[in-house]
Amino acid sequence: MSSLNALDKVIIRLLKVTIIVSTFLILVNALDRFGFSGQLG
């Protein structure tokens, strides 16, 4: 059962990372549409 628990923690961590990355990409795309990324570089 302990191995399952560790696996659950890894999966939860991966889910959090995936959510953060996808949110970041959505924000970058939104900024792209407004043209802010051109000013940043």
C-alpha cells in the first residue's frame, strides 16, 4: 500500500505541474493576442 501512496503523490504532483504549465501557456497566448510579448522581447 505504501508504494501506491507514493505513486499517488507523484501523480498529484504531475497534475499540479500540468495545470500550472497549461495555465502559463494560456496566459502567454492571451498576452500574444494583445501584443504584449512583442514589447517584452
